[in-house]
Amino acid sequence: MELQLHGSTKDGVIVRAGNLNLANFNIVDILKEKLQYNNIFLRNDAKSAALCEKEYGSLKTFEDSVFICLGTGIGGAVFKNRKVIKSKKT
């Protein structure tokens, strides 16, 4: 199961989600315990959308591309040689 939300995430922790007023909240561990299910991952919603576009959508034919998501906030992803470039910050 993959959870998606806007905001910063790292290793199953919501680092910051401003409009939810959450910071350093480990939602994955809580859900694993409550649901008795260990295969749970957390990812930023813009990164998830970018990965879907790269695999199935309008970006699938490009080696290098940039995906920008404008919604509740601003997010996105950069692809180089068909792979997402990971941020050093998150």
C-alpha cells in the first residue's frame, strides 16, 4: 500500500504538511501497527504523479524531463536518463 500526500516526506515520516498542521509525524508506523500490515510506503503526491506520467503518461517517451505539479502546493520531479533525481534535502 502506498500513501500519497502533499508536503515533505522521508522514510515513512511526514516531515511537514502545512495545511494539515503536521510535522515529524510517523504515519507509516502507526498504520502498520493499527492495520497489522507491513507493506506500507509514504510518498509525496507530486512525486507519485510524476512517476506515473513517466511510466504511463505523456513523459514516457522522453529520456530527460521535468514534471511540475501545481495544486495545494507546488511540487514535482526531474528525470535524467529515465530515472528520477533524488533530492539531497528529502
